[in-house]
Amino acid sequence: MKEAREDLPARVLSALIGAALLLLVLWAGLPLVLPALVLVLWLGSLELRGMFLRRGIGLNLPLLLGGGIFLFFLSLPQLHWHFPQVPWREVALGLFLIGGFSYELLRGADLSRFAFTLLAFLYLPWTLSYALPLRHLPDEGLGMWILSLPIVASFATDIGAYFVGRAFGRRKLAPEISPGKTVEGSVGGILVSFLALVLYTGLVREVFPFGLLELWLFSLLLSLAAQLGDLAESMLKRYCGVKDSGRFLPGHGGLLDRIDSLLFTLPLTYFLVVVFT
């Protein structure tokens, strides 16, 4: 508890700086979103490589980075507007698989390296790339607000789970995956996220092309997805035997520790928007 109190100022400061940078990127649109995603991909890939190395598992980092950047470009909304008949993201995945198999055929046939590089590709750049079409869906103006939904859900879930868990946490949620997480903290994160999204969408409801019930459904599903994303990253860290994915942010651990919820809320937001619009 003493250590948590000492880390709290650093956590709050890091969160405020991160939120300000996210708002700037969100407002600027594609000129900043694409470079920001490439930076996150690079840092996150380095963290994944460091984690898996603790289990003696190597990643094909050039393939992961190159394939991820290629996927980002094939996820640009302008490409889909001009050639809507081409499944560009599936093209990127197919080429990644061909490239991965070809590399292993030439460099030792390390199937564990191939399998975990594929896992890293689906976990990091594949999920992150949904931010690009979301920023322009259904258009550039509304896209800024729609992309804010998974960001609000992720931040609110983290804040709610942290403070509710510290105050009321008693029962372990998944002791074999994340001993520090409690049922009370998980429920608190979901409730805080749901309430934050309901309040947020209520204040700016006129900018969203959805009805009230649809926005409430969005809020509930995104809060659940954010919690699942947090648990999924905890499972990876548990498997690798690390407490944090890295030391990128003071008081917060690694970059993946901060974006784990976004990796699940971004794709879900895209699917929901496509279904409801």
C-alpha cells in the first residue's frame, strides 16, 4: 500500500500527459495518427520481444515491424474508398503469412518464432490498425468523436479498476493470471467505464449518429472489452514471468500496460460502428 501511494503522483502525471498527447493526435487526424501508430508499434514490439525472450522465445522483429507498417498503409480509409472491392487488410495478413513461412524455410524453420511472431502481429498492429478507419468513419468530422469512445472506455476502466480495487478489493479475479486483480476492482472498472461513457456521450450526444440505447450498448460492451484487454495482457505477462511489460512510463510500467485495453476496444468499436451505421 505504501508503494502504491508513492507511485500515485507519477501515475497521475503520466496519465495526464498521455491524455493530452492522445487528444492532440485525435484532433490532428491522419497526419499524426499514422506516425503515432508506427511509434507505438515500434515500442510495443520491443516490449513484446523483451517479454518473450525471458521464455527463450525469439520474435522476427523485422517482419513484425515491416508487416505492421504495411498493414497500417493498407488500412488507410482513402485506399478503401477508391478500391472498396479489395479486402486490403486480408491481403496484408496473407502476405505476412507468406513472408513468415518463407523466412523460416530459409533461416532454420523455427516454428515457435513464427507462431509467436504471428501472435504478436495479431495482438499489436492488427488491432491498432483499426484506429485508422475509425478516425474517418463515417467521415473525418464524426470520426474524431467515434475514435474517442474506445479511448474514454480504456482510461475509465483502468482508473475505476485501480481505485476500486485498492479500496474494496478482496476476492481474486484470476489468481493464476494476475494475482493483483480482484473481482471488486474488475466490477469497479466496468462500472466506472460505463458511467464515464454514458456521461460523455450524453454531453456530446448530438455528434454521434446513434440513438440513446445504442450508445448505452456501446458503453457496456466497450467497458467489458477494455477489462478483457487488460486481462489478456496480464496473461501474456504471467506467461513470460514479468510484472510490467517495460519501463516506458513512470508509475505505469510499459507502454503495453497502458494500451492493453485499447487493443480490444478499437476493433470492437469499428465492428459496432459498421453494424449500426
